[in-house]
Amino acid sequence: MPDVLDASPYDALLLLSFGGPEGPDDVVPFLENVTRGRGIPTERLKEVGQHYFLFGGVSPINDQNRALLDALRKDFAEHGPDLPVYWGNRNWAPYLTDTLREMVRDGRRRILVLATSAYASYSGCRQYRENLADALAALEAEGLELPKIDKLRHYFNHPGFVEPMVDGVVRSLAELPEEVRDGAHIAFCTHSIPTSAADTSGPVEEHGDGGAYVRQHLDVAQLIADAVRERTGVDHPWQLVYQSRSGAPHIPWLEPDICDHLEERHAAGVPAVVMAPIGFVSDHMEVLYDLDTEATAKAAELGLPVRRSATVGADPRFAAAVRDLVLERAGDERGQEVAPCALGTLGASHNLCPVGCCPARAPRPAAAGADSPYA
């Protein structure tokens, strides 16, 4: 971590997340926001919304973001820097445009953005940048002075993100019955995306089979597996698996699906599985339903003991990692030599998304990158 707790030239941090419904009446309007422009009928959205209705129409993501917001503010207050932290969502209140408008009216002119997605992909990075550009365009149309916005780099391999997940896997292994514990398999879970999006994730030079998205997840999985072996003395077999597929059946998405994987592992004689959701920052709906409900039910049907390890959430080590990333980026912006903190084989990610990084199917303006229309 940089020695000087100086966040200049930045004067605010924006926590940017997906958002989620906070009651039954919110579910369909929320899904309309998520799927805007795709022409999906309301009846179909009601079907999709059943996952939310199972939990009273409430996604846990907003409360989890409130907890992270509190953790960041507490960390900054105790350690510095003196930087206000705001929160805005892509798809539900508090909406990104409203939050940016508030920040501008508060006099914020240099804003750093922390997205609640740790890895490179269109939906995990560029789409957030497109939303930032949309919000800036709205403020520009209102005649407001536009702030300069930068986005923090991908933090998938920062120790403050990795170490809490190691603890979670170790705890989950300890919760398994002793007779199956040492033979347990670890299924490192992340969101499935179309293979075409995976193959073009990250900078152009990283495009190819799985792109940066798959390589980054594999690097984190290896880091965690190695640390678990050091902590437990057992070398647990593992595999990267996927969940939450939502696309048309004829479009190839990353596989294997977690439920198919549980069936395959059970057939192979594996005595137990720990599901480790390394692709998610917090225990939001896709963890709560796809792993805790659907995959856990599949395991029960098979008679396969499973445990699900925790995500990072508002762990103080993650809050400290965000502080580190802020100070690192601020020092770099001031022209100082800053040694970025990163584990594994891939090194620290880029600070500025280059042209061609995680491209959209239909090009749209995106802020906080080399191709941003907002300098």
C-alpha cells in the first residue's frame, strides 16, 4: 500500500453496482430496467421474477451494498484518505444518474468508480462504463458541469479479495462431515456468459479461448486452492464451473453448469463438494438462488454432501483493498511510481481500459476508458 494516504486529484469514490428489487412490487419494473430494449413481454418477466418472489421479492444486493458502503466509510475514516463515498446502481434506486447528479451538485469533479465486479468482461466492465457514459450524457443535456471519471482496475487477484475467499473455503471444508472432508472437491463458481463474450474479454491481445474472463478466474481458483492446501495439508481437486445462464439455448455459453457438474462429480464417486462463488463480490440473488437453492437441492437429490463458502461482501480486508486501489490509482494519476499489489501469475490489471477491450455487439459510448468521449 502506498505510504502517503493522498487521494488527490480525486475528490470522491462512487460505488457502482447492479441494483435489485426491495419488495414484490419492484420485481417486474426492476427486470424491465435490466432487459430494456430486448422486447421481453411482461408475462415472461413475471416468470423470470419467480426467483425473487421466493424471497419476498427482495434481492439481498442492496443491503449488501449498504454494508460495503459502511465498511468503506469506516475504513477511510480510520485510516484515510479523506474521501467521501457515494453509491449508485445501474438498474434500481439509488440510480447512477441521480447519484452522479448529486455528486456534481456537491462539487465533486474528479471521481473514482468501484464496480462490484472483479473480472474483465462486457457485462462486468464495459457495460458499467456504458452506463456511466449514459449518465454523463444525461447530465450534459441538463447543462451541468461534467466531472472527470476514472474506474478502478480489476481487483480479482488483490490479496484483500482473495484472502477472505480462502477463509471461506477452509471454513466450509471444516463444516463437512469428517469422513468425507479430505476427499471433497472444490467447485469454483462464476457467472456463465456467452462464449463469444468470454473470448473477447480483456484487451485485444488477451482475446482467444475464454479470453481474460476465464484466465482470471482460473488464476484466482489456483491461488485459493494452493492456499487451502497450505492451510489444511490436503490437496483438494478443483474445477471452474458456471451458473446463472440466461441466454437463448442455441447460443453457446460457458460450461459446465454447476448442477451438471454436481451430477458428474457424484457419478465419479466424489464424496463431497464445496461450492466457492469466486465470481461474485457478495451473496446476492444469483448466489442465493442458483447455489443455495437450486444447486443445493440437486446435491440433496443425489445424496451428495455440499457446502457453499461465503463471498467477500463487506469484509474489512476488502474495504482495505479498495483503499489500496484508490491510493494506487491516485499516485499513478499524479505521476508517481506505484507498485500495484497483485497475487498470482497475471499481475495487476490495466488502469485504463484500452480500445477494443471487452467489446459490445453494438458499439456504444463508454466512459472511463481510452475510447471515452468524455476526457
